[in-house]
Amino acid sequence: MDKPIFIKHVKVYLEEKVIPVGGIYIEKGRIQSITEGEDVPVLPANTQIIDGKGLNLIPGFIDGHIHGAYGADVMDATEAALDTMAKNLPSEGTTSFLATTITQSPENIAKALENIAAYKNKAGQTELIGVHLEGPFVEKSKAGAQPEQYIMEPDLEKFSEWQKLSGGKIKTITMAPEHDQDGAFIRQLAEEGVNVSAGHTATDFAGMRQAVDYGVQQVTHLCNAMSGIHHRDIGVVGASFQLKELRGEIIADGVHVAPEMLQLIYSNMGSRRLILITDSMRAKGLPAGDYELGGQPVIVDNGRAILKDGTLAGSILKMNEGAQQLLKLDGTGIEEIIEMASINPAKQLSVYNRKGSIEVGKDADVLLVDNQLNIKYTICQGTIAHQ
């Protein structure tokens, strides 16, 4: 068992308030107590003390949409691939993630899901908390980097089979709501507690309003692979602005969404309805060169990952870099970043009872960062995973 940890003299960001100088005691993987002021309480003799003077203590980031990183991909369907991701993600402040699949053959999706079901989380690594099933129930005209030959119509029987293979771990699904005209598919998944996200979709504003009535709660990588704002139909992007039931994922890499559009999105949706994601692929953390995504060749150069035809193919974004981009927007501070990178994803994925904020009894998934959100320490469930 890891030693208890006490972090002293640190600025503590709770959800309801900020403690200018305080401390936090961690034991057995959980937050045991939070103190105010500079005094250090009586602690067990073996406690590791970290002096956080001049730093901020914030909740760990939750990446709800990540395909791969550091040479590994979820579709590799190996324990080694998931381990590679889980070992390296603490360096960017990510303490939990959803292993994200891509549109592929049903057999390959099944293999990836079975691998995730069998995977055991390990101390000192980012926790795999579930699956984001991206596709295959999407719209071909908005396929983006989803391989078109494997796109299918929504199929409840197939989804149930995959959910069973995953050990019940599918938390989010990206699908095109226009392919579920009567809403039977969306309604059933929403009833089962799955976070249904509209993405790779050509639907219009009316279609999105109907989808929300059926149970859609989220939009996948807002602005990318969907209908944009037009003055006679404001599409999925406009629906995200107008329909308060929706939260939107954003890839804040300056490539997927221009900084000016990111500001427009933030001005319309605010920090309470946005979720920072990376949508990263296996080339993240590696040099420029030739890679693959979903069996397709990908070229990585100048901070962009693209297919041969120029289509964006995921990102090479790190969560802390996305958070730093968001911090540049008008109206954001560290509190707003915490909402978008920690609180909102935890609530959206129904893990807020144990993650997403600094609170006694919750998992000790915390970050020590400077005012520019550079990561000094990442603690995953009470274990120092990066410093």
C-alpha cells in the first residue's frame, strides 16, 4: 500500500470555493481530509509531505475521447496497448480515460471490447473507466476518418452484444441521430444510462431538437464532422448553442477548431456545457511521420494528423495543452478549466460520485499545477504517477 500523502501550503480548488492556502491528506487512494491555513495536522509517521507553495491543487483531468497515444491504439486490442496509454497519460494530467474505438469490422470492434473488459487497472497509472464507442452507426457523408466500408445502421442487437462483451463498460456512444428516425435506438441506450452523443452527422437543427427529446445529451468533437451554422438552418453546431440539454466535446488544439471559433463556442456555451477532449491517436507523444488509424494510413506533420486526402484523423493533443489553450480565451480562469476538463466529464459519465472534484471521500485523483497549468505532480488514486 502506498504511503499516505499530505500536500501543504497549496491553493486548493474545491468546486464550491477556493482555499487560498490549505492542505489535503490522502490515504488508501482517497481524499481523507482538507484543511485551511498553513498549519500541518498531526500525521502518521510514514506520511510523505509535498510542499505545494506557489502551486494550485486541482482535480485530475478526465479524457472521454481518446483513441491512442505514445505508439498504442485501443484497436490494437492488447493489454500492452492499454498499459502504454495508462502509463503515459499522467504526464499530461489525465487521471481517467475512456478507451475509444473507431468504426471498423464488427469482429475488430468485438476484440477491442473484449480486451477492455479483461483489462485490470494498475496503481500509479491513469484509470481506464470505460469505453467510448465512436461509430459504426454514423453518416457516411460525415465519415471524416471513420472508414466508410464498415459504417452500419443503428442495431440494438449488435450494441447489446458489444455492451456484453465490454463487461458493461460502454459509457458513451457517438452516432448519427438521423439514422434512428423513430428514436428507438437512442431511447433504449439512454434508458440503460449510456451517454448518447451526436457525431459524424448531417442532421439539421430540427433533427437535433428531436434527438434531444429522444435522449441525446452530447455532441462529439463540436464543429468537426457535422452540419455547421448557416443563416437558414443553424445545424448541429447552432443546436449545441441553443439547446441547453447538450454538452459539447471540444478539441482545443487550434487545428480542429480555429481559436476565434473556440471563443465563439465558449461565449455561447460557457464552461458548464463544454467538455475538453483530445481525440488523440497513436502518434501523440511521438515524432512526425507515418502512422495509422482504423487501418488507414495517417501522416503526422506540423501538429496535424491527416489521411492522404487531407481529412483530419484525430489529434496529437495532450490534455494539459488543450487546457492551456482554453485558458487563453476571454472569460476563463482555472475554475472554468476544472469545469471543462474534470467536473463536466465526471458528471456526463456518471462517475461524479468518486471523481471530478476535490472532496473528502472521493478518489485522490489530483494535480499540482502552476498558474499556466504546467503539470508538477499527477496523483492517481493516491499514488504519485508523474512528477
